[in-house]
Amino acid sequence: AGPAETPGGLAFRDILASRKPVVFDGAMGTTLYEQGVLHTRAFEECNLTAPGKVKAVHAAFIAQGANVIETNTFSANKLALHRFGLTNIAEINKAGVTLAKEAAAE
């Protein structure tokens, strides 16, 4: 059987089985910061407040050759988001997953 396909392309196990280098995406938070999102807010909040920016960062990483992208949820947990007064953790995480899936499928 051939490689398994996911909406965004090859399944991760098939990428590994190819024995070719695996290229992950870059630093989402750093890239958002470079685009004007300040450290005074949680980068993960952008999943809800600036989804176009998040999706564009994913798209740029894919265009540069990343065959694995990660969700914008690095610090999307109760402890980290509480510092920013955010309590909608599940919503932020779900939006991060949705944005990454959409970017991978385009």
C-alpha cells in the first residue's frame, strides 16, 4: 500500500518511513512578534483575535519547505494564559488546531 494521506499531506509515520529529512516549522511566537504582536499579550490568543496572521505564518513555513507544522498552542495552558487574564483555554487550543489544519490543507 502507498503512503497514507491526511488532509494536509503525508501521515507523519510515512514521512519518517521515507528516511528523508523531516523539516519542522519555525518559531511561531517569534514570527508573530516580528509582525507586531507584543509580549504583553499571549501569542496563542492570536488564534482567536488574529487568525489570519497565524494562518499566514503557517503558510509561510509550508512554502519554505516545512513538511510538519505545529499548532500555535505552545503556552496555551491554564497557568500561562492566566497571566494574561485568559480563561478560554479550550477555545484557544481548538482554534489553534483548526488554523494549522486549514493551512496544511491549502
